[in-house]
Amino acid sequence: MGLSELCIRRPVFATVLSLLLVLVGIVSYSRLTVREYPNIDEPVVSVVTTYPGASASIVESQVTQVLEGSIAGIEGIDVLESTSRSESSRITVRFRLEIDPDVAASDVRDRVSRVRQRLPDEIDEPVISKVEADAQPVVFIVFRSDRMSGLELSDYIDRYVVDRFKNISGVADVQIFGERRYAMRIWIDRERLAAYSLTVQDIEDALNGQNVEIPSGRIESVDREFTVLSRTGLTTVDQFNDIVVKRAGGGQVHMSDVARVELGAADERRASRFNGGAAIIVGLIKQAVANPLDVSAGARAVLPAVNESLPEGMSASIGNDNAVFIDRSIKAVFQTIFEAVVLVVLVIVVFLRSFRASIIPIVTIPISLITTFALMYALGFSVNTLTLLAFVLAIGLVVDDAIVVLENIFRHIEHGMKPIPAAIKGAREIGFAVVAMTLTLAAVYAPVAFAPGRTGRLFTEFALTLAGAVIVSGFVALSLTPMMCSRLLKHEEKPGRVSAFIERRLRGMEEGYRRLLGATLRVRPAVVVLALAVAATSVYFLRVLPSELSPVEDRGMIRVTGSGPEGSTLAYTARYTNQVESILSKEPEVASVLIINGFPEVHRFLVIGRLKDWDERDKRQQELVTELTPELRRIAGVNAYANNPPSLGASNNSRPIEFVIQTSATYEQLDEYVDRFLERIRDYPGLVSIDSDLKLNKPEISVTVDRAKAADLGIDVAVLGRTLESLLGGRQVTRFEVAGEQYDVYVQLDARDRSSPATLDTIYLRSASGEMVQLSNLVSVRESVAPQELKRFNQLRSATISANLAPGFSQGQALAFLDQTAREVLPQTVQTDVSGQSREFRAAGQSLAVIFVLALGFIYLVLAAQFESFRDPVIIMLTVPLSMTGALAALYFAGGSLNVYSQIGLVTLVGLITKHGILIVEFANQQQEAGFDRRAAVIEAAVLRLRPILMTTGAMVLGAVPLALASGAGAESRAQIGWVIVGGMSLGTLLTLFVVPVVYSLIGRIHHTAHAEIAPGLVHTPAE
């Protein structure tokens, strides 16, 4: 007794079995996490080292190279990138997806400690964290006050707000943009300092000597003890003004005599605005593998309590939240699932002509989908865009097996059999085909296990979720469906008017198909030629379709990044970002504009234009970016680029094209190569907003010390260097306390006294004899240019050429052009690579091609094993190239591209379309065994299977229509899969109905009748 017969004879057992599956699925769903994508964030570890006073070139040679050489030996590194800036080294280590983030961080920490002794003593200890070195926030929170100054607002946020956001799960760091942190500023008057024969070292010594906190012990008596607290630290401006710097001629020189002391801001090299007004913006940076939805939900949960605790006149609100798109996208997919269910139910009702019969396959949908949640939970998956897309496609798939079983049983009932015998016989006949179809679909996804990297992880969750739903539906089709058929189906002697009308049309269609198929079999060579021509057409579409990593999605915001000339000030940058703000603000689709000036460097900026809700605007984000690009180009003082935010978890800093030029030569030589390369590619129409991150044009004043003269005068070179650092750069000398918080004390020349190179002429040092020596007598000054930052990629000096794509051009076309140009322009000693989205695009293309070939191989082997034939699978799989042409044609005419989503759809299509061939070939084999010849058998099988094939195709196509016609958040990606399924299943099914019978009649195996296959003497008489 098989499973189907057991369930038919024990209906309660079959019902309880399905209810148990549903119960487990419901419990599992409540425990699944929700994300935008599967966990495709590769482990990232950053090493940030500060080297006070060092130039970018010194940092690169003495810090970055040393650390990189040690870190590079760690197992599992994919990309090793670094940026050396003035006083700062930032190394980002990207590991392969399978590496554990904690192990990766531990390995990096170990390698850094090995070479610590080889690094300069003056560096701060390297900071190692599990986050990208230049990571950008996923949530921006805007703070405003009409009663507080920027200093007061910043201090309040730092004291009372920041820690609350740092405690949110998944938050790696909290940055305050536009922060004005309190500091005691000692503004030196250089003329008065020289008049009193003082140097900046005297000022610093006085500060260190008179602003100290020293524990003073305790006083002990017989019964009590007292802690002695000596108030030796300074806390107010007046106390700092009263510091005695020098005693001369019986008098005292106070700090106020040689400097202006004020409680001011430690740094004013970054400013932020929101909707035209000044604001302090708090950015929440997520950990490398954290879920943005968790970070967003945590921030929104904390925000009401924060607002309640704020002083009067101060407010906090969400300025931008990347997770809004994720939330809307997932909701849109749930809506698509509902629409697909409605359409699939409609197809079932129309074909079955009975609500009573339609209940049977409809019940399969919730059972299969809900049970799949249990499989997802067991495999560690999440509810995300990809797994939900799998659910959309599964709606059409899970009813397939039930429809096939039901139709076969119903056919026997219509021929006069009682329901229970008809159910047993029908399930037995179709059982093998159901198992074959289920295993075939599951076999398509077996190669997914071989898919590497982020794309492989995307594929894995989608594919295994869909395969899981199909396997569950196959189980339901062989257990619950036959039982329900035996109880609910009955022969209708007098069908209703509508049912009779539909039945007449279906019978007419079957007879018409029979005649057309018979005619087709008489011109078999022509059919074969036509099939080959259709299959060959797919090659044309493969060539003309653009290729890219993923479609550009309308994520509800526009990012404008840019920079002023090297060496430009914050005021200069702010003046031009006001123009950017006015351009964005005049667009009716823009809801808010957030500006951060001086990010990440003082001459650079970030502007985020958050768009209105998808339902409230007429223009898509992509259209706005295209329109804004020429307007931004007309801003003469800065280079500003409007960008579409990237998809698939790529960094917000990433652009579609990132082409890396690498060399072991000097940066000056690399700059020549880059200039030559840029000159060639600027004429290419497919690239816009082209930029290079190698810029050796930052204005610099080079100070060369006459060491011999300094030695003669007894002046230490280190003292000379520290004097320049303090007076020009602002040296943090000591700290002071206010209300339990520690703040820095800075010594620096007043801004008006360091506005030109002539400043160096009025700085004095004290010689060994006590005389004041003018600095200009010891140094020579030369104006030059220097690098703003120096990049390295996989341990080689590098420059990254980044660009956006012009409308009508794809990543594949652009990268092919850049590769060709590099071969023509660059010497052979120069290497090239790709980074960011471009790197992922190439990796995805290579892995998906392998997956596709493996999928075909796995299906063939599974079918061969099931049919015990190497010939039958060939007949079945002839439908694959035919459906590919339909899918690619639909993509082409819908304006789609070859990308991760459409390629996932193509691999899925391989499994879907072979189901039709399985049904026809399996029944044709059965008909031959029943005594038909090969030609008659395939005609009878094709006509018998016409209804279930059309039903399953209708369910599959209509189930995918909501994807193809999707709108709103994330619609661009969903549509790619939708059009592949709609086009591939429609054309593939149409041609399958004729091509498979034709080929079967040509090369199909000859099957003998069942009784003829048993040799004489092997027939046993049953025992009485």
C-alpha cells in the first residue's frame, strides 16, 4: 500500500499530517528574522591608525605598507584596500563570505600586534573594528534647537543621547555630523608672545604644570579617615586666563597677557544642514553583518523616549532611513503574493468548472507555503526579498502537482468510476510523474551549493526556499490531494450552464489540438527546423541584451556627492552645497534635503534628497537623477554627481563602475597613467560623471629645516616641529573637566594670524643662549602640491576610476570598453582590477554561467535515473532552449537586462518547463505499454495531458504577472524575474505541445505492452 492509497483509506490520518506541517510552519514563521536580502554582507574588518603630524606619503610608507604586509597573510581575504591620508591610515580587509567575522577580527588583531614594534612610536594605537573603515550611516537623526547654540546642542547630544543609540543592537558606531564639541581654546598672540620673550613651549609647560589632577591621599584618625582632594585642575576661562606663564622683573606674565582664552569648538571643519536650516545630525553606522531593519526599528523605538527627555525648544526626527525602502519593498512582495494567489485561484476555478473541486488544489497553497517556513527556519534563512519572490513563484508551482493528480482522478470519475477506486487508480498512474517533476525541480537547485560569494548566497536562499515549497507540494499532492479527491469529487450528470459552456470549449480545444498535432506530425522535418531556429534566436537576444549586476532600483532617495578644489575651506564648500540644495528643493518629488559639508574631508560633501512616498510622486528616482545631472554640472565651483543608491547590499559610497589601476611604481607615475587613461575614456558616451580618487594637487607649504644652523643655535628640530604643530595645527595640550565630562585644551594661533605663508616670519624660538630666533632664519619655505590621500588595492599603489552609466548603457558594455582601453593605453607593468559593484558583477556572471550548465547536467541525470533511459531526458529537455528564447525576448521587449534577478529566473525556468515534457513522455510510455504504437501513443498522451499542462502554465504565468507588472519599491528587480517566467513559460509551453511529440515520434524508445514484456515461464499463478 503506497502513501496515496494509505491516505485515501485513512482520511483523518492524511488531514492530521497536513495540519501538523502547518502548525510547525506557523511556529517557525514567528521565529524568522526579516531582512532586505539574505545575509550577503561579507565580513569586513578595518584598521584605523592615527599618526599625528605625518603627511599622507609618510603614513603610506611607514604605517600602511607595514600593516598591509602583515595582514595580507591571513586566510580568506578577498580584497585588501587602504587609504593613507594626512595623519591617518585606514585599512579595510574584506573577507570571503564563509569566514566568521569574529575569527577574521581576531586574526587581524593578531597580525597587527606582530608588527607593532616596526611602527613609529608616535602613532596612536591602531583601532580594529568589524566595520568598513569609511562606512556611512544607515539612519540619520536630525537634532534642532531654537534656543541652544551649536556648542550647547552638540554637548547635550554627546552627554545624554549618543549612548542610547549606541546600545541599539547592530549599531557599530554613532557619528555626530556638524558637531561642535566644547574645548578650551588658547589663541596665541604671536607678537605679544615674542615681546615677552616667550615661546609656545612655555605656554604648554605652564598649562601642563598648573592644570593637573593629583590624588592627595587621606587623613586618618583613630576612628575616622578623610580623603583629601586637592583642587589643582582648572575648569573656567578665568582660571585659564590667570595661569602664570612667566615671572620677570618682580611681576607675573599671565596667560591673558599673551593669548585670548575662550570656551569654543574643538573642530569647525564639518557642518550640517536639514531643509535649509542648521542642524546637528546623528548617524547610526551598522555593523558589517547587521540587519538595517533591526537598526532602524531600534532607532525608531528609542526616538520617542529621547524626544520626551529633550529640553524645551529642542527636537529630534528621522532625517533619512535606508530601511524605509526595505520595509516598503517587503510589503510590496507580500501584496504581490496575495495578487498571485487570486489569479491562480481564478485559473483553477475556470479550468475545473467547480468550486468544490477547486478547493483541492487551492488548499495546497497555504499548506505548502506555511510548511516552507519550517524548512527556512531549519536552514537558517530569513524572510527577505529573495525568499518572498520564491514564494510568489511557488504559488503557481505548488498547485501544479495537485492539479495533475486531481485532473487524472477526475478523468476516471468522468468515465464512470467510483471516487475512491478512481482516486487510487489515478494517483497510482500519476504518482511517478509527480515524483519525477518534484525531483526535477529540486535537482535544478542542487548546483546552487557550488555557487560562491554573495551571489551564491542570494541564489541559495531563493532556490532552496522554492525547492522546499515544491517538495512539500509534491508530498501534499500524493497524500492530502488524493484523499480530498476521493471525498469531494463526483460525476456531474447535469453540469451547470457555465460549467457546460467551459467544458464544450475545452473539449473543442482538445479536438482542435489533436487535429493540429496530427498535421504537425506529418511535417516533422519542418517542425524540427522551426524549433532549431527558435532556439538559435536566443543567441541573438543574449548578445543584444545589456548585462548588469542588478537593475537600478527606485530606493526613494537621491545621493549627491562631490568636492571642491583641493585645499578649499568649509565656507567654500558650504557656499556651493547651498546651490545643490536649491536645485533639489525645487523638485516637487523631493520631501527633504540633508547636507553634510566636510564629509569625509573638508572640501567634500554629501547631500541626500529623500523623495516622497512611491505612491505620491509621478517621477521615478532614476528619472530625477538623469534630469539633475546636467544641472549639477553647471555648478562651476565644485564637481557634484547625482547617484542612484546601489542595490544588493553594496556600500552607499559605491558607484556602478569602479575600475582599479594598480602599479608598484610611484604615485607620480601612476598619476601619469591615470591622466592618459582618463583622456581616452572621457569621449566614451556610456560613462558620465567620471572621476579618479588619485589627486596629487592639494596645496602644500613645504618647510625645510637648516639642521646645521639649528644645531649651532642649540634648537632641537623636534621643538621646531612641535612649535609649528601647535601654532598652525592646534595642539591638544591637556584636558579640563566640566560637569563630569572631560574636554580638550588646544593651543593655536588665532585664525587671522595664520591666513598666509608669511605667518612663518613672525614665529620665534628660543636658542640655547636664551635669545629669541626668528623661525624664518632656520627654515626655507616652498609652495608645492601634495596628495590628499593615497590608495592601495591588494598591496599595490592604486587609483580607482569611478563613473555612473549613461542611459542605455550597461555595466558589461562599460567594463568591456575600459578593459580594451587599458590594454591599448597602459604599459604591461600596470595591472587592472575592479572593485565594488563592478567586482560583484563579474563574480556573479562567472558563477551563474557555471550554475546554469550544472543545472542542466543535474536535471538530465535525475531524469535519466527516473526514466531508466538516456534518451527520454533528451526529449524532455528540448523544451529548455525554446523557453529561453521566450524569456529573453520578453526581457528584451520589456526593457530588461541580464542581471542577477533575471538569471535566477532563467535557472528557475529550466525546472518549470521540463515538467511539461515529463508529463507527455511519461504518459506516452504508458500508452505504448497499453498497446498503442509510438505515434498514436504520443498523440493520445499529449491530448490527455493538454488540460493539466494548460492549467499549470496558466497558474504559473498568471502567478508571475504581478511580478512582471510590479510597481513601487523594488519593482525593477521583481519585474525581471516576472518577465522571464511569463515569456519563457508562454512560448515554451506553446512549442512544447508540438516539438516534444514530434521528437518523441522520431527518437522515442519503443515500449512493448506490459504482458508481452514478461517471458513465458515467468508468469506465476497467484496462490488460492
